[in-house]
Amino acid sequence: MSQGIRVWDWPVRLTHWGLVVCIAGLYATGEYGWLTMDWHFRFGYAALTIVLFRIVWGFVGSEHARFADFVRGPRAVIEYIRSLTAPAKSPSTGHSALGGIAVLALLGLTLVQAGTGLFSNDQVSAFGPLSERVSMSLSDDMTDWHELGQQLLLILIGIHVIAVLAYLFFKRENLIAPMFHGRKSVPGRDAQWRSNVLALVLFGLCAGGVWGITAFGPP
Ligand code: HEM
Ligand code: HEM
């Protein structure tokens, strides 16, 4: 049993690693021809559901899951960057001011990427469920955005992972383990928790919404 105060609830941890699996599957199927494009769509719907849920959870979830807990103004971000080299600085309980920006960027870009995917087409056999609901030229534009977006997302994920590893090796702060067991050995108290049942209900609603989109599929 790991020591420390509880920081990340189950929904945050499950959505994080679930998103990692889905995005790995999306690149493997979209870029490297693993399995079929049907699986690209399935991973895409799962990623979209996870991101939608995580956004909702950012408003009603546990203490450190909430946007209000970690989205700060530019001054706080600059102060945090300045304090990074201070040896006595104690680790953040939830996301740091800088980490908050990364969270917004990762969730936002994944949402846009999944959104453009719905309208994309490969002009052969893979047609996003909404691609034939719009004009061919709009669908082609969305496909261009989808191709650009996947490159930007890959860069952002690269920066994210490098940042997490930099904390580990240069600041000797392991952020990865808490993303698995949910606890951190820092001074402070346990975060206020929200019900996992509420999370399940909200996740179900997000999944239902995404299923509703797929039901709009090619006419
Ligand atoms: C975060 C979510 C997603 C990521 C990271 C992603 C990533 C990718 C990648 C890497 C490719 C290959 C692009 C290329 O050839 O340069 C691709 C193509 C494609 N994706 Fe996605 N995708 C996502 C979500 C979706 C969703 C939700 C759908 C539809 C339901 C979708 C539909 C398509 C289609 C139709 C193509 C073929 C477009 C083409 O040939 O250029 N994607 N995607
Ligand atoms: C597909 C790749 C990835 C995506 C899209 C992604 C996305 C995210 C997001 C959205 C968060 C915020 C968590 C939340 O509040 O819900 C986060 C946090 C985090 N991620 Fe990732 N992540 C990816 C890969 C990884 C990998 C491979 C690692 C491990 C090396 C990792 C380690 C972490 C850690 C430690 C945090 C917490 C940072 C903190 O303490 O502020 N991530 N990630």
C-alpha cells in the first residue's frame, strides 16, 4: 500500500491511461496500418468519449480533477516557472500552474482531433460518420486538419512525456507513480473525492452522446 495523501481519483487515472491506450491505437491504425480503419474509428470513439467525460469531470469531479483547481492566470504560470529552479520548492499537490496549461492543450487538441476525424475521409473506404453529411470539399478540409492535428498532437505528447521525465530525472519528483496509485507523499490533506458512481453515470452519458453521433453515420 502506497503512503501519502490521496490526490488523483479513479476517474482521472483511468481516463489518463485509457486515453494513452486509445491514442496509441489511433496512431497504430491510422498511420501504420495496424488492424483496420474500423478499429481506428472504435479507438476514436473511445478517445472522444474519454475526453468529453474528462471535460465534464473538470467541472464536477474531485478536488484536483477540477479546472478551477489548476487553471491559473499568466502571472501564476510565470511565478511557477521562476520557482522551478528553487531547491526548497515543495511539489504541487494537484497539477501545477504550468501543468494546467498542458492538460488544457492535451484535452483540447485531442477533442479537435477526434472532432475532425468524424468528418474525415480517405477517398477510398474510410469515411467518418459525419463526412457524408457535409460537402466533399468541407470533408476534405477536415481531413487536412486531421492530418495536421495528428502531427501537432504527437509533438504535444512528446513535450508532455519529456516534461514528466524531466521532473523525474532532474527534480527527482516522480509524477508517474501517483497517476497509477493516486497518492503523493507531500504535505497536506487528502483531496475531496466525488462519487465513482456519479463518474460512471456521466461516462455513460458521454458514451451515449458519442454513440448518437455514430448513428448519424453515412446515409
Ligand atoms: C484523438 C483522436 C484521433 C487521432 C490521434 C487520429 C489519428 C489519425 C492518424 C495518425 C491518421 C493517419 C493520417 C495520415 O495518413 O497522415 C488518421 C486518419 C484518419 N482518421 Fe483519425 N484520429 C483520431 C480520431 C478519429 C476519429 C474519431 C475518426 C472517425 C470516427 C477518424 C477518422 C479518420 C479517417 C477517416 C482517416 C483517414 C484520413 C486520410 O486518409 O488522410 N479519426 N487519424
Ligand atoms: C497518448 C499520450 C498521452 C496523453 C494524451 C496524455 C494526456 C494527459 C492528460 C490530459 C493529463 C491530465 C490528467 C488529468 O487531470 O485528467 C496528463 C497527466 C499526466 N500524464 Fe499524461 N498523457 C499521455 C502520455 C503519458 C505518458 C506516456 C506518461 C508517462 C510517462 C504520462 C504521464 C502523466 C503524468 C505523470 C501526469 C500527471 C502530471 C501532473 O502531476 O501534473 N502521460 N496526461
